Amino acid sequence: MKPMNEQHLAVLRRHMVEMIAIHTDLASDELGKAALDERVMAAMQRVPRHLFVPSSVAAYAYQDMPLPIGFDKTVSQPFIVALMTDLLALQPHEAVLEIGTGLGYQTAILAELAGHVWSVEIIEEFASHAEALLQGLGLSNISIRVGDGSRGWPEHAPFDKILVTVAAGRAPSALLEQLKPGGRLVMPVGPEQGQLLTVIDKDSVGQLKTRKLIPVRFSRLETV
């Protein structure tokens, strides 16, 4: 059998986006909305997810499921990637801090929608691989560094939005401090068996408002 070409892959991405739309509609009561932002859905259709997973699982890249990427980590299922991105409500001029680069798929989605993405990854092999891949795709508005994500990236703070793609019992205080007034942080919060996708808004005087959405399961935040 001959390999799939770009036209085949585009069809699969379109199908993936359709499945995200169905999943969103089915979860509309919990989410408070029946559809995600069209800009987010367009970004999901543009970014080639098959490039961000190992070749051994690339055939499954456009199914709505998490996939292993090594070091006992996974790339999140497309629905969760799209939902977390949508919850950030990104604007084209905004600076975003991402904690947990992985191989860079979520990073690429963010870069399609924001002004600049600052991404922190604790696993050096992931960071170097993601950096090369994202540069190869021509995404120049991304900076990646290896480090402890719980400490954020203070040199470039404050951030308009923060996305954490690993779970913790509570949002790290350093990240909340690096969030601008009027900003928003999205992350999974809770114990391993009870994580909830959580949105934390900081108002103009620094007060925090927390909203918990659907159950999720993410790797734990690693610190050094």
C-alpha cells in the first residue's frame, strides 16, 4: 500500500475536527457552550498532528485519542487540545506561557493564535525535538527552554495567558504571580484520580476566580 499524501492527511484532519465538534456538542451542558471558537478549529485543521508523534503511532494521529510520545508521556487527545486552547480565549497580540511542551503539538496550536508562546519543558530531549520541528514548520513566534515548569519563566512575565498541560494539586503560586491582571490560566487540577480541567481568572486588582469543568487525566507536574 502506498503512503498517504498531503491530500489524504488533510481529509483526516478535517474528519478529526468534525469529531471535536461532535464531542463538544455532547459535552455542552458541562462546558456551557455547544461549539468552540472557529479560529481554534481552523488551527486544529492546519497543524499536522502526525508530525508531532512517533512514526510508530503516526497512523493514529487524527483519531480523537491521546498517543504515547516517550518517557511515559502522551500528546493529549485533539478534543482536549482544542478545548484548553478555546478556554484561553487567545488574542493575536497576546503573550502565552505554556508549561509542558512535549513534542510541540499544543505549542504549535497556540502559536497559530497568539502573538508569542513561551514554552517550558522539563525533558531536554522533548524540548530539542520540539524546537527543531516547530522551526521547520516556520513557526517563529515560539521560544522554548528546559526547566522546572512550576517556576514559570519570570524573565518574560507577566503573561496574558498561561496553559499548563500537566496536573498538580493546585496551581503553582509562581505561575499565578506571573499572570497579568485580567489574564487567565487553564490547567488540570486535583489528585491523579480526580483531576478537573480548571480555569483561573485574575481580575484587575489581582483577585482570583476559579471555575472547574470536566474530569481529565494528565501526567503530573514534575519539579526539580
